[in-house]
Amino acid sequence: GLHLVDATTWTERVVARASGSVMPAEDLVVTAGVTDTAQDGRSGAGLTLYDAAGTQLLHTLGSAPLGLMAATGNRALVLEWGGRNRMLVVDLADGHVVRSMSSGRMFVVPLAGAAAPCC
């Protein structure tokens, strides 16, 4: 999950329990999640964007089970689980999917300092 710690008081606040993947994107925080359940195998938390104070700015892709692969200031690359197994490039400004790709034989290598994921 996503927990924020105030370094002046050392108090902790839980922001998002279902987040299994957490990455910074400039001065924002991107989260995604996958949980295993007995009923359906996998469920998730979609993709959510927070500011540094923990305020939710954007939520997209509903409760899709996602793994966060890379994030930049304006885009996130996620792996969608649950039978579809696709890679999605998501615009963090408005949450729309910029590109969808089959994840069959794809390798993702994040590059330091890259302006945005491919596509």
C-alpha cells in the first residue's frame, strides 16, 4: 500500500491500501494494484495518481488488476493482468489509454532520464 510519513512529526498516514505498485512521476505518485482473491483469481485497484500530500488527483481503469512498469511526469506504462495480458500506456493528465499492446514477447527496459515511455 501507499503510506505517507511526515518527516517533521514521524506520523504515518495510509493513503491507498490496495496499491501493490508505487512509483514517483516528477512531484506526483502513481499507484496500481493486483490482489489475489478466491472468487475470481485476480482483482485490482486500477491506476491512481496522487500529489505529495496524498490527495487523489486521478483514478482510471476502474478495478483492473495492473502492475506498474514505469512512470514519468506525464505517462505510465502498466501491465494489465486478468486474462487480457496487455501493456497500456496511460496519459496521466486525463487517464486515457494512449496505446495498448500485446504483452506476449515484450521486454521493458526503463531508461534513466527518459522523457516518456515509448509510443
